[in-house]
Amino acid sequence: MGLLTAPAAVDKREYWGFSLYDWANSGYVTTVGTVLFAPYLTSVAETAACGRVGTTEDPCHTNLQILGLGISPGSLAFYAVTLATLISALFLPVVGAIADRSANKKLLMCSFAWVGALSACSMVFVEGGRWALGTLLLVIANICLGSSLVVYDSILIDIAPPDERDEVSSRAWAFGYLGGFILLAINLGVVTAHDALGMSQGTAVRLSLLSAGLWWGLFTIIPYLKLRNRPPASVVPVGGNLIRQSFGQLFATLKHVRTYPMTLLFLVAYLFFNDGIQTVISVSSTYGEKQLGFETQVLIMTILLVQFVAFFGALAFGRFARRYGSQRTIMGGLVIWMLIVIAGFMLPAEQIAPFLAMGLAIGIVLGGTQALSRSAFSQLIPKGREAEYFSLYQAGERGTSWLGTLVFGLVHQLTGSYRPAIVALGLFFLIGLVLLSRVDMRRGITEAGNTQPTLV
């Protein structure tokens, strides 16, 4: 079965529509969220605080003043991600409840995507001392990304039967990494050749941020055209308008939360290990630049390697899941993640080969653990509450993790070093692994009233 061929039980048009939204938003996730914006915003904040950009030998120790609080410029981007996720904790469950009652899911998904893409495009104006504008745009874009993904993930249940979800989810992640790789490769050329193109490196970075927003917005048109809407099914009967019904559905789910203990245990496990994954992704470029002393071009080339390897890693994990089950495959990936953060703590500064080796290891497990987590969780969701449960799931999804970035930022502020901050993330993978091992998938699927797949 080829990557370009839809599984037999999945409509071809919807397969492409679903897969290409991963392609679309990965332009933002990779270029903005993973590589360029955190170190760029840090440099803008350092310039505002210290009048210069900090270096490994001469870091900026002057804090920004925000509402009377002293904020380290090196921690600003991570606190911004934390703020976005705290807001999302209140906002996304309502989005999910509305989506479950909506007869036009694809418009809801694409509307959030287009607002997020506009915010990403506006990052081209972040320069000089405009760190506050950059922080605001990052918060808006991350909230919109999470909101669009709440609806997007729930569509997986609509288009793929239980036995096909691991495959469809893994392939969509693979398409995402391919799209992110292509855009990042283009941006690498722009940033690397900025002198030849007659622009400063800062201008090249800002144009790359603009390109990510355009990529996200324009390619979202394809899912809008190819996905089809379905009427709401099995929703909780609540009176009132759509907003009141949505809050009523959310409260009903929280009231009966004990009915689905395996679903909730999986969700808690995912919250921990995905916070670790997301934090490693979001801090990797800052860690490489500020702690290990690499130039932006080296960081982009490393992320390109990660993206390229992740394309094959996502497909490989899908095949492992067909043989060993998604739960055991995810657990194996978490063991590798723990080894990665330990290796990251010991990486020597300004030595490219070990840094590239760590990037290779990240690429192998990155897409697979996330893709299989999405498809495994979809098996545990009771009918009629798909988007609502995925809104809780998105609290720990890419670009919206909060506990990991908070811990990373606090450890850096307390120690003045990113090394203890990176190794502290190993605790998230360990806790997630222990909790996931206690999830009885068969029991959870039965409790949710879903059809049992052949292998879990």
C-alpha cells in the first residue's frame, strides 16, 4: 500500500484533505514554533533589555519588566507558550464541544487555521524592541493552532474505521514532516544567503516567518475543499443556543468522567510524555544556539535532518504498530526519548557531529510517538464527544505544552544554564511511560462503546 494511495476503507478525497492539513500547519510548527521564532524573540527581548544580543560568553542578565515581574529574556518565549496553553485550557474544551455539535466542522477548523496563519504572517513586523508584539502573536497563533487541531483530530474518527486509524494518522504525520522539510529547506537558503540577497539576517528570518504563515493559510484551502461535513451524532441533549449546549455537553462529560477511567488515564499519561516531546521540540533551537553556540544555519540544517528522518520514522512506527500494537510501540519510543534528553545534557559545545546524532535520534521517534498517540486515543473516545475529548488531548499537543516549558524556563532562570533544564525533561517521559503501562486499552475501548480493532 503506497503512501499516495488511500487505504481501501477510506475515501480518497478525504484522505488527501486530512493529510494535507498536517502538511499545511507543519510549515508553522517547524519554521516558527521549532526553529526560528523562539531564538529570534529571545534576541529581540535581549536587545530591549540589554541593548545588545547576549552570547554564550557574555549573556544578557537584565530582566524585562512585565506587570511588575522580572522576566528573563531567555525565558520569555517559553513563558509565552505557557500562557497560550493556560488560556487554551479554558478555551479549547469549549471549541471541542461546539465542534461536536457543528454540522460544518471543516469551516470551523479552517477558520482557526486562517486566523493563526494571519498571526504568523504578522510576525514579519517583530523587530527592534517589539518583543511584546512578538509575544502576543505567538500566543494567538498557538491558541489558533490548538483550536484547529481539536477539530482536525476529531475528523480522523469520521474518515477512518478503527483498523485503519494508525495507518492514516501515521501517514498524515509523515506528510506533515515532508511539508515542514520543504519549507524549512527554502528558508535555510534564504537565511544562509541573506548577504547575497541583499538583506540582513534579521530580515531573512522575518521573511521566513511570513512564508510559514502563507504556507499554513494557503494549503489549508485544500482540506476545506476536499473534506466533507457530517451531521452531529450522539450528542448530549442540552437545551439553549449552541454556546449553552456546548457548555452543557462539557459539564455532562466532566460529571460522568469516572465512566471512562482508561480514557482518562491515557490522557494523563499523554499529557506528561507529550509535554516532554513538545518542550524538546520548542527549546531545541534555543538550546543549540544559546547553550551550545551554534549559528542559525546549523540549527536549521539539524532540524531539516530531523524532519527528513521523521518522515520515515512516522511510517516505520505505523508498521511497528501493525505488528506489535500502538501501545507497546509508543512505550518503546518513550524509552528512546529518555535516552535522548540524557544525551542532550552531555552534548559538548560547538561540536556538530554529536548534535546531528541527537537530531537523528529525535527524528526516528518524533512523528511515530505522536501519530500513534492520536490514533490510540481515538479508540477510547465515546461517540458524540470526539472533538471535546480531543480538546483535552490538545492541551498537551504540539506547540501548546505548558508544564514542560514552565519547568524548562524556571530551571533556566534559577540556574542560568539550559543543561539542567534539558535533562529535567526526562521526568516527563518516565511518568508518562509508567502511566501508559497501566492503561488497559481493550477495557477502555469497551467502556467507550467502540468497536474493538484487531490489534491495540
